[in-house]
Amino acid sequence: MGQLLSCSMCTGFWVGLFLWSVNTFTTLFTFDYSFVTGLFLGCLGSLVSYTFDAVFDDHGIKIDYN
């Protein structure tokens, strides 16, 4: 389990796949219940997670002074 959460892209993918799998148990969001939608949500979650990881740090917005 620790290996799945060590990478920001992996964590985003599994969170997207989890949200797709609990689609029938909540009314917060509604998705089509197909494998293509699950794959799309996993990839979208991975993209969003990686973007946030690249932009933000523990101290706020990452600013590199080179």
C-alpha cells in the first residue's frame, strides 16, 4: 500500500479509479459506469495530482531562484 501512495501520479490514478468505483453509492457525482470512463478518470486524477505536485510544495507555491 505504501508503494501505491509514494508517487503522486500513482496516487491520483488510484483516487480517480476509486471515485469511479463508488459512483453508484453517492449522488455527489455521476459518471458513466464503463471501463473507458474508469480509465479516463484514473488518467485525469493522475494529471491533476502531478500538476499540483509540480506547482505546490509544503511551504506553498514552488519558486525556484536559479
